[in-house]
Amino acid sequence: MTENKTILLNSKPAVLSYASVVGKKEKQGPLGEHFDITNEDALFGEDSYEKAECRMQQIATQTALEKAKLKYSDIDCIFAGDLLNQCIGSSFGLRTTNMPFVGVYGACSTMALTLGLAAIFIEGGAAKKTVSVTSSHFCSAERQYRFPLEYGSQRTPTAQWTVTGSGAVVLTAEPQKAYINSVTFGAVKDLGVKDQNNMGAAMAPAAADTIKRFLTDTKTSPNDYDAIFTGDLGLVGSNLLYELLEKDKIDIRKKHKDCGLMIFDVKKQDVHAGASGCGCSASVLTGYILKKLEAGEYKNILFCATGALLSPTSVMQGETIPSVAHLINLKSI
């Protein structure tokens, strides 16, 4: 472990397989052709949006395992989380798998958080094969954090569209093309933002701190990486991220790509400032980024997923919105 807590992984926990599941709007975006499974039905055949989110995690996990020709019993531990209260999308969705279950909550940073924990389990010898999975759903997130769709509330220009999607990754102790080189768990940061419709501004400080922490730890610069991906900062958060890092003389503009600006076309699709949700970075990672790594188009990237740690209760009590960002350094052989 380095001075600022970046964890270097000597065993190179590797990506064995992965899968992505998204909804209709995501399929219509710039990355639509890259996702494994899409569904025109927002309910995914279920009778509620919350059950639909459970179903997405089931599909993503099962598809990733099928790609690797594995069964549930082959997995030592599954790490999962989502945005719903008590993470019911994960616990209810995976309750029939009989896999040892580690439920985590990192808000929209959950994909990086579960991957980081899974990689450390493999590094320490506690597991040989793991699954990391997360999800979000536009309708369930709106109902929980803002207003039910039937209310018809007007969205502000800074608002982001929660991705209906899920991503699952199977990690293994055996060598593969793409692997996790290091993990940096972020600290909770709070810029004082109170607007739940401005998640980008709330999360940018955490992304800036974690990226700076990693670059300092590893004595590297943005130019050492093929790309630096953030989770779902959107237009507002990405611009604020640049400003915050440039105060420390760190310029990532030429290397930076935000999953929240990749999955939708902000000019053609009505998503205001971009995308958000656990499923945002998860589906972009499993639908697009990992494919580029395996193909050799990327050799060395940073994946920094960001999460706003608010709750309906904290918002109603007038609290600010703290955030966190976790970073994974992925490489390919």
C-alpha cells in the first residue's frame, strides 16, 4: 500500500468475463450496439420497477457466468449493491443464487467499489473467482429520490437521467488479457451542495480528490494513461472536475471521458446534463471499456466511479450532499 492508501495488487486479479443489460433509451444512445442485452420493456417482464431492477442484476450476473462457462457454485463470493433503500435490488435479485453475498453501498460509485473489494479478496487469497454487479433504474430512482413519474415534475438544466442498466464482472485469480493493477478507495468529500438535482457538482470534489490521490501515490501523470473514465459527473460535474484539478496543476482534459456523457447523446436525447446511476458506469464499463481493453485499444486506464451519498431523509432535513469516488487502475497484457 502506498502512502495515500492506493493498494497495489501483485497477483493481478483478472477479468474473466462481463455482461451489460440496459433499457430502451440506453439502446438508442451512442453506445447502443455495445450492450449485451437490451429490453424495450422498462419493467423487464416484472410488475414493478424495483422488481425490474432485481431482474436486471439477475440477467447481468447469469450472462457473465454463461460467457465464462461457470455456475453459481463456481463463485466464491459476489459483491453487489444498488441505489434502492437497503439495496433490495441486489439482495432480492440474487437471493436464489446461493452465492456468498457481500452487499455494499457506494451510491453511483458501486461498480468501482465492488470491483475493488473483489480484487482485494483475490489478492489476499480469500477467493479465486468473484462477481461484482450493480444496477440502477430511472423509474425506481425517481420514485425514491425525487418524485414519482406520475407527478410530472419539471427537470432542471443540471439534472441527470438515471440509467436503466446493470453490469456484472467476473474476476479470477488466473491470468487473462485484462487485469486490475491497483485500487484507490476514496474519502468522503462535501462541497456543500444541497440540490439533489445537481449531482455532478456534488460528486466532482470526490472525483478530483481520488484522482489526485492516485496520481500522487503512483508518481504518474494523466499522460501516462490511455483514458481516465469518471462515473457520471455529466456536463456540470466534468467541468467542475477540471477546475478543481487545475488548481493543483493537473490537467486531464485530453484524457478524460465521462460515462454520463458517453451513454447518451446530450444534444439529441432529453437527458439535460447527462446520465447518472449505478448502472451508468457499470454498463459503460461492461459494454464498452472492457472490450477496448481486451482488444488492446486501451493498455492502461483509470476507472473512477463517483457516488452522491444522499438519502431522501437527509435531503428533507436540509443536509448537504457528501460524495465519494473509488478508482480502479485497469491494464491489459
